[in-house]
Amino acid sequence: MTSENNKIYLYPLWLRIWHGVNALGIILLIITGIRLQYSDLRLLSMDFGTAVQMHNISGVVVTLNYFVFIIGNLVTPNKKYYRIKPKGLVKRVRKQANYYLSGLFKGEEAPFPISEKRKFNPLQKYAYIFVMYIFVPLAILTGIALLFPELIIEEVYAVSGVFLTALLHGSVGFLISVFLIIHLYVASIGKNPLDNFRSIVNGYHDVHPKEEDPKEKK
């Protein structure tokens, strides 16, 4: 990773491509998922059969793309941003939460600014870990099960296994949808609302004055 002219290269090409494919796939899954959930809803003039086909194709693409993320985080330096550090975790999370709830609106500086060693603030980091290593795998596994219902246990305590699988799949999908909305909002926070969106396109994060504090621990 290199830094020059007040810019930090945080998003290598593979990560930007993965992010773009994943974003498009997730959005399509949300739209088609809503159409499947509410069969009487004519969303974007999409008929039910088309929604099923698009949902399945998008699911396969997101699943294959997920392996790009996993492999990339295993073999590239990007994995360091997802390392869990239990010591002081609660204190760091509380500090960042207080900033979002109060400090941000008072014009205070971010307590955990982006640097070469820290891409995410504590709340972002653990939210991403939950989403990418728990929610997304659950969505993938339940999606595969619904695609091949013969794999699903017939009943669990007299409740249909297919129903429970669909319920879990829909619930996880809802949580991912909520995360996406929050993710877009948080991405707009900064000196310029478009800074983070430009970063994921060109790979560089613009470092503003007073933004970087080397004394802060990750």
C-alpha cells in the first residue's frame, strides 16, 4: 500500500471489482426478493417467474463472488483490517457510537480516522465482520437449500423445514438490506459526502487535515 499527495491507496483493483459486483448483486437480490415475498406486488413491472429467475442468477453470482472476497482476504494484506482485537473493544465501540450519536453533529473530529493501518472504525469493522462472515454465509446456505429443497430436513418440531429455511433466509436478507442502507449513509459522512464513493472507484482515500491521528489505536 502506498501513500502520496495526501492520498492513501486502500482499495486494490480486485477489491473494487468485487465490491461493484457484490453491490449490484445484493441490490438485485433485494428487489427480486421483495417481489417474491409480496407476490401481488408489481415491482418494476416484473412478473413472478422473471423475479425467480433473476433472484436465482443473482444469488449464484453473489455466491461465487463471495469466494473472491474470502480468498482475497486470505492471500492479500486486506485481511489485516478484519483482525479482531478483544482488548478495549467495548471502549472503542462506545467511543465511536458516541461520535455518531453526538460528536458528529457537534463538528467533532472522528475518533478513529482512516489511515494506512486502519480502514474501518470499530463499529464499521465489527458490523462488516458480522455481515460478511455470518449473515452472507447464512443467506448463501439457506438460498442453496431453497434452490434444492430436497436437502432440507422435512420437519423440525412439527414445523416445516422449508418454511423455517425460508424464514431464516428472508430474515437474514432483511438484516443485510438494513445494513446496506446504513452503509450508504455512513459512507456519505465526511468532509465531502462523495469522498468515500470516489474512493471505492479510484482506490484512493483523500486524507484531510487533522484527519489522521497516529496515537489512536486500532
